[in-house]
Amino acid sequence: MQLLNKDELYEILTNPTRENFRVLLQNHLGEEDYLDFKKEWPDKEKEARHILAMANSGGGCIVFGVTQNEDGTFDISGLDKFKDAANLRNEVKGYLPASLSYYIKDFSYDNSEYDKMIGKKFQILIVEDKPLDLPYVCCKDGEKIKDGDIFIRKGTESEKANNYDIDKLVVRKIRETKIPRNINLSLEKHLEQLKTLYSELTYTTSENSLVDGVFKGLSKYFGTSTTHKKNCYPKEDYDAFVLRMLDKKKKRIEEELDI
């Protein structure tokens, strides 16, 4: 992931479209699904609501200092001053779970080479996507949000989740916690890996006594040897496993043939 720099953002601000913003932010900040624009920072409860909603919706970005009009055009007004990141954290920390990750990037255009944006400031709030920690639940009562509330993004709004929305969050978390299977792995590769695992095990017990050692040394001349399976070795060895799988496969083929 490349860091977003002020020159690239400047190019978008001088020719602002929602698609240009989306491509720019996704190229540099990841695949967050939701992109929003705010003229200025809201009060702390709305801040917390937006952050929670984006965290529950695959992550996202809010560009502050930009307004999107109903006709799809943009007003690039900029911010009067930057929101201090430490102040933001102090304002919302009581509402947000500790596992929720977000950060702010500042962009200030003070130099003459940025003539169309000179003197303007912008900030981008980035909320990371961490599905293993879903759902993100409000942790404190406020005037308009309550402890236990769950918010999601619906369009450009941060709304309280219903039962169906919460079910989807839980399903996504369960799906993300499962170890992905390599569906392209061939049977030969599976068996090769299984053989490798078996080969890493010590099949025989060690010969400790002097007598055992003598007979072990002579066995190579007389062509006789005795092996002892360790107690910890799988009861089902490799060949037995393959035979059992062979029986199962034959039964599966019979089912497919309906015989």
C-alpha cells in the first residue's frame, strides 16, 4: 500500500468526481467500501457513530473539507483548522471498543504551486476493516447513541443495525475465522503432503540395551531386523489410511451411479 501524498490529492480536488476520489483512496488506502464527504467535523457522538458504522461495514473513508451536492458536484471549501488526532481519540474513546482501528491524514496546501487550493486544509478519516472483531458495539450511553447500539453504513448514512444486519455481521465474522481451503490442490499433492507428515514421525523405538545394540549391528549381515511401533505413532498408518479412503471413494462412486 502506497502512502497518499498531497500532490495526488490536489489533482483530484481540482477535478473532483466521486469515482476519482474512490480510485485514489482505494489505490493508496486499501479496499475500504465506503467513501463519504463532510464539510466539517461533527460533534463527538456523530463522530463515534460514523466510525462504528464504517468499522461494521468493511471499513471506509470520510473526506473532511469537501461537500458532495445532490447533483453529484463537489464544493471544495476546506477546513478552517485541523482536528487534532489526540482530541478526536479523547472524544470518542468511551464509545468505541479498543479493537477498533482508525487514523487521520492531514493535507494542507500553503504553497504557491497549489494555486487553486492555496490556504485550504483537508483531512481524511480512515477506518480499517477488521472482520475478526465484528461486530463493533457502542460502549457508552450518549444523548443520541446508547451502550449496546450497533451501527452500519447504508448509502451515505450511518444507521442503527436491525436483526438482519447483525446476522450478516456474525456470518461474515464466522466466515473470516475459518481457515481457507486450497480448492486447487490436487489429490497427488494432498497425498504427497500426507506422506511428508508421516515421514517426520519416528516409527520405531530406540535400542538402548547392549544386547539390542549387538543384535542390531549383526542384523545387517544376517538380513533380519525387528521394528517396534511407538505408542505415540498413529494407529492408522499411511497405507491403512489410503485403503480406508479407497473404500469411501468406491462407496461415493456407487452413490453417484445410483447402484
